[in-house]
Amino acid sequence: MFALTIRNLIAHRMRMLSTAFAVLLGVAFMAGTLVFADTLTSTIDDIVGHANANVDAVVRAPEAISLSYGQNGRLVDADLLDTVAGLSDVAEADVQIRGYAQLVGPDGQPVVDQSTATSFGYNWSTSDQLNPFQLIEGSEPVRPDEIVIDHAAADSAGYSIGDTAVVLTSHEPHTFRIVGVADYGDRTSQGGGGAVLFERDTAEQYLAEPGRANAVVAIAADGVSQEELVDTIKGAIDAATPDITGSEVEVITGQALVDEDLGGVSGAIGPFRTFLLVFAAIAMFVSAFIINNTFSITVAQRSKEMAMLRALGASRRQVTTTVLIEAAVSGSLAAGAGIGAGIGVAQMLRGLIGLLGFELPAGPVVISSGSMAAAFGLGVFVTVFSAVLPARAAGRIPPIAALRGLTIEAVGSTRRRIVIGAVVTTAGVGTLLAGLSSRTVGVVGLGAVATFAGVATLGPAIVRPAARVVGAPFALSGVAGDLAVQNAIRNPKRTARTASALMIGVALVAFMAVIGASTTASFAVSIDQNFNGTHVIDSGGLDVSAGFTPELADQLRATPGIDAVSEFRITKARLNDADVVTDLEAYDAASISHLVDLGVVDGDLGALGSDGIAIDRDYADANKLALGSVIPAVFASGDTHLTVRALFDGSEWLGSQFMDTSGFDALVPDGLDYRVYVSGDDTVVQRVATGYSGTRVLDRAEFADAVGSTIEQFLAVIYALLALAVLIALLGVANTLSLAIFERTREIGLLRAIGTTQRQVRTMVRDEAMIVALLGTAVGIGIGTFFGWAILRTLEDQGFNTLIVPGTRLVSIAVIGAAAGAITATLPARRAARLQVLEALATS
Amino acid sequence: MTYLTAPPATNPRTLGLRPAAAQVIEVSKRYGRGDSEVRALDDVSVAFAAGQLTAIMGPSGSGKSTLMHCVAGLDTPTSGQIMIGETDLLSLSDRELTQLRRDCIGFIFQSFNLIPTLTAAENIALPARLAGRKLDKAWFEQVVDTVGLGHRLKHRPSELSGGQQQRVAIARALAGRPEIIFADEPTGNLDSRSGAEILAFMQRVVAEFAQTIVMVTHDPVAAAHADRAVFLSDGRIVDDIDHPTADGVLARIRTIGA
């Protein structure tokens, strides 16, 4: 049986080509995502690991909440270095100081695009072992006005030794002289580039506080283990400063520090990888439809051959097995090729993410056998699984069919199909809505899959009427179009499966279009109704860790012609012993109510002070809090208690809790402003902000546009990721048509014999493709719009109050879908038109 | 009198009492080269008179189907000349040939004769629609009337018997008022009663509408319905009988050795 299958496969390799291609694309996407994520993780691990590669022990303030890599925790006394450095177990020791520092280029613009990366300043360690940077040119910084910059920044900004450059820190912008250029290990920078290195005292002043440092790091003397060194240092600190507590200073091994940093990396890349894998899974899901369809059609076309096998004594099971082996073999070949293509896909993904503005560090491509095996296995599994039903259908072909003509696929009972389809669709929609209201992504996904499956089941029952509606313009355009409509509905199951594959991708595209348009519109409405300021100043950054110096807000406050100013900062904190860490915000509490509509406020926002917090009423009710309640709060810098001093109605402009910037400053040292809200005269605001590069001033309309274009940018990437699923579905349209033409060879010959021109045959095939594509896109747009509506309904309380159905965009999706369908039909149409009339007529 | 491969000018049928609807002049069709060369048609000349039902007979491989395919413009001869009315087929491009098939030629095949997705009436109207011509209503009704399908016109081919399907196919061929209709084993897939009905129907069409029909068949009974029978063997015309009878045809076939 196996030999027969292989011969079959070889004989009909063209037939399996598109199945193979669908599997190949799906696997390539999956493998590409894994290669991309593995490579990125390894590259960043390499970069992050290098920073503390030689460190054996670290003295630092314990982090009560783990912040993402690079964010600052609490500081320690820099004098601890003297205690540590004097120990005989210590070979070398130095302080580590890091903080926000942005090198400004000769053009006045920040060297590192702040919208995509934050750049850091460090102290230049005089220990070669502890300094991850190595000078390649010039000298170390020794004077307060001297800096060393990294090689990448020097290249991209065009700076050379001796130039002066402005550096932005959390203090006022200051001009320094570049005395050296340094590499970071075997790289020219840590990543994006733009590290600024100061001598120690200057680093303390600009990046931390005088006399304070982020950590003291040490290298053990020969023969001393990391653990021994940690114990020695702990003992020495206790002896030197007996009153210091464990909550102020901790000593950990270098290995523990590196592990912690690397854990942060995988924690940051993990969600990103999952995000991409979701799209790979969608592509695989669509592939499954195409594979199932191809096998169904080919089994039907080969029913005579199958029946012959049965007549010769093959059992049902043997016939079924033949088809499954065929699936396994073609699936394996395609999955193997897909893994190869995956490496190319990884590069494309990298470029795509680059479009979003994230500059990713380059590194050697990592191809892990585990990831490859997973992608390969999934590809083979999906192929075989999709072929199970057609294989069973093959087994059911009775031997007598060998004596009859070509059997076209039977269409099952319509009523049963409608009932099952309706039940599955309803259950899917119900699950989806339940998932949305409970905010469980897995349930939402399950609901969406069930909805798609349900609609696909309903498909064959609705193909007839739907194709007549969609096909009406084609039928009116002439006889070829009319024949195309008839062809599209002659096998509703086949048409439905083909259209369903397209429906999935299109539904998701339409869904995103609705969400995007509605979000943009809701935001515009919200600016209109709830924002009372005149300007928003930000760094253009997507990430809340991007920001700019608080000096700007202070200077605005001090400028006549400005009515109200509030900075907007954000940090991680655990409030009220909650399980989850929240994003706690900070504003100028006295001014924020003039800038943003907070509804009715109880208590006094102006009196939040350094230990007060304002909370919204929903949060208060949920946690049984009232004015005067004291809640425990854990920050990266340590534990404290906050008193509820104001209650407000809640606003989509800010979170459920916020502090005044004065109190926040003490708890979150070195904080940057993510945004500044201003109310004041335009020329004054613009004039003040001009002095701060790396910021942009947006008036109300510009702010709405900026948010809109950020959403558009994000949508573009999502569309690109969905494009593969749509492409696979379009391949399916082409494949179904090719198989149909093969099946209708004689009929096409007859049409040609009685006077159909080649052009008319081409039109007929192309129109059929367009009808199938339009069916898929129309239903997809319908479902996508519905999904969009459903999700917006559940998010209504978060400010998504406007449902916009972007008509033009949806219509263009349909037009593009139909056009793409017509393009995919080009080859099958040409083949049909070029059939030799006599040969076609002689086909049985 | 028997004309084997007489030159066209001396053939009384081409000078004829009746004008020829189609003429085949010194046509050869060869496949392969050298030793493996097969002559499907070997210097064949024949004319098909208008308003007649002509049967082309011969054993399998005699070249009768090839001859019909060449005359109908479905196949291209290696050499020779083929005229449909005043038109020289070999000078036409594929597009012009398609147009000719649409406007001047009708076809009736052995089976799979109709487009399965269209109703009987739609099948009959199809060539006119393909050509973008307005359907001649009166003519259409006359044809449909002759076919005698009446209430079955709205049915699809799968709902019709073989004989009914074949009658629809003849109606379709007639609807375009072609100069000549080619029928390839039109009764080959039918039982003898339906077959006889179809043959009688074709005779009627020839008589009533003065339609020219050329029919390829190996059935002597079918040939007996024709006005004339042309016999082929090994790619050559070996006999030509007017008003054949079934017995006469049978006798003739035996001598050819079919």
C-alpha cells in the first residue's frame, strides 16, 4: 500500500503542490517566529550578560518589585565601596551608577530615537574587569565636563573626539566635551547606541544623587567563591555600619544578578513571541482548511481509482490509510521546506518589527532543534489531521463506483448542516462574549475559532443564495459571468470551504480595522470632551518608560502665560496587598483637575501631599476604601503607606489611582516625565519647549492625530502579519479552481467547440474566483465587524464609546479581496483557455 | 458510380446539382515521422452537399473521426484545403475558427453533450449568448417545438433521459442556424429505441429546415437513415453510396473488413 501511495504522489505531484505550499507557508511562519524569538533572546542575553559578566558580588538596595531591565531601583550609599574595596577577598570593586542620559546630536535631535528606546548614562569604571565598555579611541573621562560615548552613537551622530555635545538628563540640559569613544564588548553599542559615560562624581550628580550609587560591584580574589565573597562582604558591612537594615542593603552573587537580568529579558520577549505565534497559528488554521479542501476534491476525483482498489480487495482501512500516508508524506516534505523558509521569514519579521520603530540588536541567527522540531511536527500534524475526514470518505467509496462515471462530492443533508452550524456558531459567539466580559484571552480565542468553524459549517447551505447575490453583477455582465456563478454554486461544499479559509483572515483584518477606527474616534471624542488643556508634550515614545526631563514642566510652571501644568509619570507598584502589580501614575495633583475632567471630586486633590493618593470610586468600592483609608504600597524602592485623600469619578485619561508628583519623586527617584499636560498660550508653550530636544508639542488636534497615526502604524503591522493567512487562502482559491478545471476539462472542451472564445473561458474562470473571493471577504467583513462591535461593547467603560465602521476601508478590503482572487485565477484561467478542444473532448 | 479519390473538379458532387456546404480537397493528416508515420487521412477529397444527411462510416482507426474534426475546424490537417461555404478553414486564426464554429457550425456529441449547470432551454440558447447575438424568439420556439420537450425545458441535463439530452443537443445545434451540423456517434450512448427516435428526428430536421448534417457512425442502422454514406478505411475514402440501406451498408462493411 505504501509503495502505491508514493507512486500516486509522484504521479500527481502537481495536485499536491498547493497543499504542500499551504503547509510550507504555515510552517515557515511558525519556524520563522521561533527562530526570530530565539535569536532575539540569545542576542539580548548576550548583551545583557556582558554588562555584569565579571561581577562576583553585588551590594545594592533590594528591589521590592522587579522592574524591567534598565529601570532604576533604589540607591545605596556610595561610601560602601570603601568598605568593600578594602577586603582581602576582593580583587577589584567599583560603584555602578546608571540613569537616564540622552546624547543630543549636532542637529539638535536626540541620537537615540526616544520613541523606541531609552538611553542610559553610566559612570566610567576605572576597573577594566568591571567596565563593560572598552576605549577604542581617546581617553577616559576624568573631569566633570568630560564624557565618553559609544562607538555606534559616535558613528550615527558624526561626533569625534574633542567635539562638544548636549546631554539630556533628569536635570537641565548640559554641554559636555567628548574625550573618548568606546565599544561594548565585541559590539559597537549595547543595542540602539547612545550610552553616555561620565566620571564617577559627575555620574552621581546627573544620574543619581551626590554620594549615592545604584550598586557596588566586586570581583573576588583568586580562590574565593562568589558565595564566600558575598558572606565576607555582608560581614564587613554589618561591622562597619551596624545600624544598616536588610531592607536597605542586600548582597547577592554575580550569578544571581546575571540570572535576574536574563530573566527580565525572557520576560520581556515572551509576550512578544506569543503575539507572533498567534498569527502563525492563524496561518496554520487557514492552511488546515485548504488542505482539507484539496484532499476532499482529489479523493472525489479519484473515486474511480479508490473504488478499483476496493474491487481488487483493499479494505476500507487500507484505502483510508493510503490517503493518510499521502498526507503525511506531503506534509513532511512541505514542513521540511517550511523550516528552511522560516529562516527567511525570521528576517522579514525583524524588518516588520523595525517598521514599528523598534530597533533590534543584530546577532547570530539561532536555530534551536527544539523549535524546529515543534514547527515541523505541527506542520505534519495539521496536514494529517486535515486529511482525516477526506481519507475516511475515500474509505467509504463502494467498489461498484469503479464501474460508474466520475462521482462528484456528495452534499450532505442541508437541514442537519444548518442546525449544527447554527448551534456551533451560537455557542462560539456566546463563548466569545463570555470571554470578553471576563477578559480571558484563551476563551475569546476559543469562541472565535468556534464561530469560524460554525460559519464554515453553515457555509454550504448559504453558498447558493449568497453566490447569486454576490455574483449578480457578473451574471449580468454576460454569459461567461453567468456560467461562473453556476460553477461557483454547483459544489457548495467546495466553494464554502475555499471561501471560509479566506473569511478567517479577512474577518481579522476587518476586526482590526473596526477596532482601530473606533479607538481613534473614541480618543478624539475623549480629547474633545474630557481634556481641558491646550497642549500635550511627549517624547513620541510608545513605551511608558520613554520620557524626558522633569525640568521642562518646572520651567513651564514658572513661565507667565501658562495657566496649568501637570506632568504624567508612571511606575510599577503593588497597592493594598493586591496580587497584581499596577501602573501607578503621578500628576501635579493641584492642577490635574483643571486639565482633565475627573468628574466629582471628594476630598482635596491639592492636599495629597507626599503620602496621599487619589483613587476613583470604582476602585474604592471594590476595595472598601474611603477618604482617610490607609493602604500599604510597595514600590521598587521599598514599602510605605499611602492615605486616601481624594475620590474621583474616574476617567479614561488616567488610571484608578494616582499620587502627587512630590510624593512620587521621593519613592521613584530619577523619574522622567512621560507626558506633560499644559493649558496656556500656544506661542509661550512652543517657545519654552524649543529648548528641550527629544520632546514634541502637540495641540489638541495634533494630539488626536498623533494617537491616530500610532494606531495606524500598529494596524499596518497587524495587517502584514495577517497577510500570510490571506495569501494562503488565496492560494486555496487558485488550487480549487485548478482542480475544478481538471475535472471540467471535457465541459470546457464542449464550450469551446460550440463557440466559446478563449477570452470567454478566461473570464468564466476568473469570475468564479472573484465570486468565491467576494463570498469569503463579504462574510469575513461581516464577522469581523461583529467581533469588533462585541469587543468594543465590553470595553465601553474604558472610554471606547464610539463604534466606527470604517466603510471605505471595508469596501476596499472587499475590492482588494476580489482583485486578489482574480489574480490568483490567472494561471488556472490561462490553462483552461488553452485547453486543446479535441483533447479536452476526448477526456473522460 | 463510385468515386474514390477523384480530383475535385471532375467530381460531380462539387460541380453538383446541390451546392456543397463543405468541401474537403486533397486533405492529409499525418502523425509522427519516418517509419513511425501514421496516416490518419491520406489525400482525402469529398464534398458534403447542402440539405443532406451524410453518414461517414468506417472501422475504428479508419480516420472518420479525424475527417470530421478537420472539417469542423477542431483539428488541423497536415496538408490540403477545407472549405465551409466560401471560407477556407486553414487560413483562419484560432479566434476566427472559434467564431466560425459559433456562427456556421453546430455540434452533436456522443455524450456529455450539455453543460450540467444550465437548464435545457439555457443550453439551447447558449451559443447565441456566447456570440452575443439576440435570440431569434420565433425560431427558438419553432426549434423547441420540433424537439418536443415542452415542459422539460426548465430541467437540468441530469434530470433528462439520454434521448432527451440528445434532442436538446440537436436543438442547440439548430438554434444557431448553422450551415452545417456535425454529429459524432449521436446514438452511440443510447438504447436502440431512443437511437431510432433521434435518427428519425435528424431526418426530419434535414427535410423540414433543409439543414446539412454530417454524421460519423459505425452503426449500419444509423447510416441507413442517411441520404448518403461515405466509407473510410485506412485514411482513404473507399466507397460512397447514395440512399444506403442497413443491409447494403453491412454488406459494404464486410467487404472493407471492418
